[in-house]
Amino acid sequence: NAGVTQTPKFRVLKTGQSMTLLCAQDMNHEYMYWYRQDPGMGLRLIHYSVGEGTTAKGEVPDGYNVSRLKKQNFLLGLESAAPSQTSVYFCASKLLLAQGNEQFFGPGTRLTVL
Amino acid sequence: AQSVTQPDIHITVSEGASLELRCNYSYGATPYLFWYVQSPGQGLQLLLKYFSGDTLVQGIKGFEAEFKRSQSSFNLRKPSVHWSDAAEYFCAVSTGGGNKLTFGTGTQLKVEL
């Protein structure tokens, strides 16, 4: 059981470039989430999904798109990267009927936009 | 909208001393509350959670937290801190459709030997 994995671990982009972050979970969880973490701001929700084929906006969705074509994968896309998107990105997943609503987190992706 | 406040940005304690990290939340209904810990360069690990029942919850690594509805607080405690406890600690509340987590801004714990 790998849990929640994220690819890549590190990435450096130039302003205007695009990229996709991949999150995969092998726990058969229905819910998946993308957060960004910035110093002094904690983690903020970008987008989330309550099931295959569904996505919804979180607190800071601008500049990002997501897709959930398969239950186990949740993709986060940056179409035109900006320096303000320099951050550490965390993916998480949760079982639909988890007692206590616990989310399981991946190890993170550190993204730098120059 | 729900919110979580962690009033202490940095805390320094001596190894072996007791620890209390403060967390206040704002939410209309009974919340699901969590404490996560993040070591440098690592992901988040769940320390403990509260969703119902006994208001004093025990977690991993010797941590506990007490839910106080009257004070809208969920403070994290440890009787004797170890040097390996140095990390950043996040309080979070789970609410709404999709059970989204709202995090506090975190408390950085430094342990002096």
C-alpha cells in the first residue's frame, strides 16, 4: 500500500509554461483534494473531487484546473504558470464514509516559478 | 464561513517541559477537529482527531487535545516534550460538502536541549 503519491517531487518552471501535477492513491478513496502551502498561511484548498468525473472549486482555484478521469488519480494543471504559484502542493484523499473524516496526505510537490 | 486561528506563530520550549498549542475555531455546528504535524520537508501526519464523544482525545506520540465547545477551542498538549517533536503543527476543521479541511496558519515548535 503506497497510500497517496505525488509526481513530481520538485519542479522549476518559467513564467508562462504549463505543467501537470499527478496525485495517485491506492486506497479506493472517493474524495481527493489539492492544497497549496505558503509560509505563514497554512494550507489552502485549491480544488477537490467527491468522485470520478466530478470536481469543485476550493478557496483558491484561480489559475488552476483539475481532472478526475479515474478514481485513483487527481490531476492538477497550471496552464500558464505565474511566480505567485510558487508553492508546495499537497494532495490528499478520504474515504466517503470515513469515521471522523480523516484525510490522508501525499508527500508534496515543491514548485518554483521563475 | 468556518475559520481556524492558531495565535502562536512560534513557540520554544525546553526538552522535558510541558507543551500547549492553542487552536480556536469558528463554525456553527459541531465540528470535526484535527491536529496535524509536519516535519521539515515532509508531508502532514495526523496526530489526533475529534468528532464526537469524549472531549479529551489521545493521539500518537504522547499528544492529547481537549475539545471545549464553550471556548471554541481544541488545544494540543504534551506533558513532556522530546527534541524530535520540533516541527510545525496545524489545527484544522472539517466542514461542509466534500468535507473540506480549513487549516490554521500553523505553529512552529522549537525544542531547546
